[in-house]
Amino acid sequence: MFEAKIYITFKEGVVDPQGITIKGALESLGYRSIYDVRMGKYIQMKLNTQDKEKAESDLKQMCAKLLANPVIEDYRYEIEEKCGK
Amino acid sequence: MFEAKIYITFKEGVVDPQGITIKGALESLGYRSIYDVRMGKYIQMKLNTQDKEKAESDLKQMCAKLLANPVIEDYRYEIEEKCGK
């Protein structure tokens, strides 16, 4: 069993309306020190396989094909083996 | 300047419809080894302050008040000092 953590973020220069909205909302709550907010996605995935190489290559394909939009988003992932359950 | 990374995830036991949909979509693309997918949020925030303690306490409050829903979501954050710009 492998556990993967995938982080998907907008590429630099891409406008992030959700981040801008969050920044505005936090400022209206009185937090004045915020310089920038960028919103991304965090996906936790459990893979039921023994083969780390296969898991990694699958993960890369999944990110490129479905999870991230490579035109405007970057992705990175961490993968670690989980023993037991 | 501090840079914070905030990870917001559903608490265990809370149904995650987005995660279930992603799992289904990946399976329909032929990835059979997926055991579980959980969708979360990943927020990158830049704080324009010199005071790390203040930055941390602000961050905690922001997560509890606005960024996460403490009834169904957990949050954690990392904070590090950035030199220069």
C-alpha cells in the first residue's frame, strides 16, 4: 500500500480569483499583514499496489491527465509506503 | 516576510463526494489500484510581518474563523521565514 500526497497549484502569473477573494475576506476581518494568498488543491490518495515504480508512473499520468490542468496548473507529489492496513 | 502553507482536509468519517468522484473517474480511465481518494485544500499565504509569534497566532485564527470549517474539517500549517522579496 502506498500513500500519495498531491499538491496542485496555479502556475505563477495565472490569476487566482479564489485566492483574491480569501485575501479580501481576511482583510475585512482585520488581518492587515496579508501580502498574497494562492488557493490550491491537496489530494490524498491510497494506492493498493506493491510496485513503487508503477505507483509513481501511474500517479504522474493521473496528475497530467485528470487531476491538474497542465495549461494553468503545476503539480507535485510525495509518495510513501504504508505498512499494515 | 513569512510564507505559510495551510492544508485543510475533511475529518475522518466525513464523506468526501469530490474524492469519490475523482476515484470513479480515475478507475474509468483504467487505474485499478486506487483504494481511496480524499480531496483537500492547499493554501499558500505570504504574510508581510516580522513577528513570527503574531504571524502564527493570526494564522491559527484565520484557519479556525474563515479558512476551515472546524465541524467537518481539520487543518494544519507550516510557516517559514522568507528573506528578501
